[in-house]
Amino acid sequence: MKRLAWISSGLIIILIAAFTYVAVIPPSGARTLRQFDADRVADLEVSMWQAYYAKERARLFGLLVTMLREQYHYSWATAVREGFHLARAAVIFGDARGNYEALVLPDLEQAYAAAKDWLGADFDPATVARAELAWWVARRVPEEDSPEHVGALMAHAYALLYEAPETGLAPAATLRARAAKLRDAQAQQPDWQAIGQLLRQSYRDLHAALHSDAR
């Protein structure tokens, strides 16, 4: 019996060690936002939008963690921690009807500060967080919620985050804004296939622009 107990204890320790290793070890490859599978990111975003508007918060969180793992190249533990801040920002914004800076910015700033440290980037987390929030808010203001205006705000946020020229990122941002506008126009029965196609082209264009800038 004692032998079996020791074996069981040993197996538990091995399993805990293996789980911890998987949780804290990041994916292989460079820590960069510029390396991502455009279609995969787009498909994850479609699923996140579906979860967000259906208020399926557990599903939204799981999808967000997966995207952070794949796009930011976080370890699972880091993706869960930073996913918490981003998901909470989105949920709070979804329920709020004002005072956005006080309610939403702290979580966005925390998430972008962690990204800056992880990536070894030079962007200012507070500035990126404010630029991100700016296009979120614009989509709630009827006279500002055009794909061109929201796309311009989004391109500015992209330029800060990716540390790349804003003009080259504008087409990708405008396509993403068009996808969001289409979702809103079809709120009762969104054409997720058409929305997904816009997002896939958006992320393909973003990937191409970032790599064109790198050359």
C-alpha cells in the first residue's frame, strides 16, 4: 500500500510539473506581433464577436486567451492573465454608457503594458490604450460611426501598437471597420460569412503592410 501511495504521489508531482511547464513556456519563435496567421486571427475574431454580442463571457474569454497565445506568442499563463484584463475591459465597456476612461482604460493600459514588456517594444501603453478606446467609443456615436472615420482611428491605434506608418495600415483598418458596421446593420441576423471575409482580407492586408514596412 505504501508503495502504491508513493507511486501515486510521484505521478501527481510529475503531472503538476508537466502542467506548470506547459503553462509557463511560450510558443517557439520570435516575440513579435508582426508574425501571425491572418485567416486564423480573423476566424478567431469572428467567433469572439459572436460570443461578445451573445454575452457568452466564458466563451469570449477562452477565445481571447487562444488569440493572445497565437498572435502575441504568450505562454498560456500570461495569455490567461492578460486575457482577463482585455476581456474585462470589453465586458465593462459593453455594459457602460459613459465614463469610459475611468472604467475601461485601467485594464487596457495593464494589458498593453504587459505586451510592451513581453515584446520588448517601444510603444507607450497608455497612448495605445487611449487610441484603442477612441475607436470603440466612436462606434457608439452615430455621427462618427462610419467605416472611414472608425477605420482612421483604428489605423492610428495600429500605427502606435505595431510601430509602423499609419498610412500603410489604413486599408486594413477600414476593412475591419466595415466588418463591424456590417455586423451592426444586421444585428438581428448577421451574415457571419460576409463579415468573416472582410476580416480575413483585413488581416491579410495588415500582415502584408507590416511586412512591407519591415522591408
